Amino acid sequence: VDKDLADIVPTYLEIRNKELPELQALLAAGNLDEARKIGHKLAGSGVGYGFDRLSEIGRKLEAAGLASDAAAAAACAAELKEYLENLEVTYE
């Protein structure tokens, strides 16, 4: 990640980590439209912070929501969880 983002990246990632349980609850309730909105936010913001993978997951989640594909959305949530749990941020 660009070292100029060092002050804001922790807050950004904290927000993403807080969204994960919300996303899981939305999917458990079958609310794919609200899950799609989280995907849209991820798709738009991840790359701006240097997290291209988050944007990719967000795009897939958004597409799953639009397609009403609960299985694909759940797979995206699992992928997001794994990514966030294993993320190690370094600054360049």
C-alpha cells in the first residue's frame, strides 16, 4: 500500500471488518439487495486504497446480488472473510 495512505488504511480496514458480520447476517436473511450494496462499496473503494483484491471480491458480490445468486454471494462472503483474516499490510 502507498505509504501516503498509512494514516487512513487502518480505519478503512476496520470498517471492512465490521461489515463482514453485517454481510453474513444479510445473506442469512436472504437480503441479497443489501449484500449487493456492500459489494458495490467494496468494488469502488478497494482499489483506491491499494486493495485490488477487495475490489474484485466486491465486484463478484455485487454481480451475485444482481443475479439473486445466494450461493455465489455466500462464496464471496467466505472469500472476503479469508482475505481480511490473512491480510498483511505493508507500506511502500
